[in-house]
Amino acid sequence: MAETPNAGPAPAVSADLRRIRTQLADAGIATRRAMERLRLARVITVAAVQVVIAFVAWRLWRWRARRRRQ
């Protein structure tokens, strides 16, 4: 009599695997959302830093121009 191969993992293992796969998929989705938020935050931060640098450069330019006139 030949043995029949097992059709698949035991039901308890299968349920654990499904749960782990679901958790990994959820973590992947959450990571993608977090990366989008980080990307937006980085763009906003860089823009704000550029505005501050431009303002400081403009103030220095005005201050030096005023000193040259005197």
C-alpha cells in the first residue's frame, strides 16, 4: 500500500501562516504610507530652509549695500 502525500500543512500552521502573511502585508502598506508622509515632510523642510537662507542672504546684501553707501 502506497502512502498518499500530505495535501498541505496542518490547519493550525496554515492559519498561523495566513496571519503572518496578513501582518506582513499590513506592515508593507503602513510603510508605504509612512514613506509618502516622510517624503512630503522632507520637501516642506527643504523649502522652508531655502526660504530662510534666501532671507538671510537678502538681509546681508542689504546691510552691505547700506554700508557701501555711507
